[in-house]
Amino acid sequence: MPTPAWQKSSYCQEGEACVHISADPAVIHLTESADPAHSVLSATPTAFAALLDAVSRPSPCT
């Protein structure tokens, strides 16, 4: 299994709390630089697109 090529989020501020992403046609990996356990969230591109769609919608409570 090849090592993912990580890219830092363009929304990252200075410091240690940055989201990193690694993507290929079959899977998207996310991790956070401040996580000492180096946990990785993996999702299919379809599931990741659904997550982005859900979080970019206005909140029904506002």
C-alpha cells in the first residue's frame, strides 16, 4: 500500500491545528496535525462529497 501524499488545507491558520487531506480515485483520507494519535478518517469520494454538501448548507436553526 503506497504512503498517502498529504496536502495541508488552504484554510489552515498558523499553528498546529491543520487539516490534511490525501486523495486518490478510490478513497479520501483526512487527518489533523494536532492529533497525537495520528488518527485518519477515510471515506469514498461519494461519501466525502456528501459530507462537504451537508456542512456547506445553511443551518436550519439560523
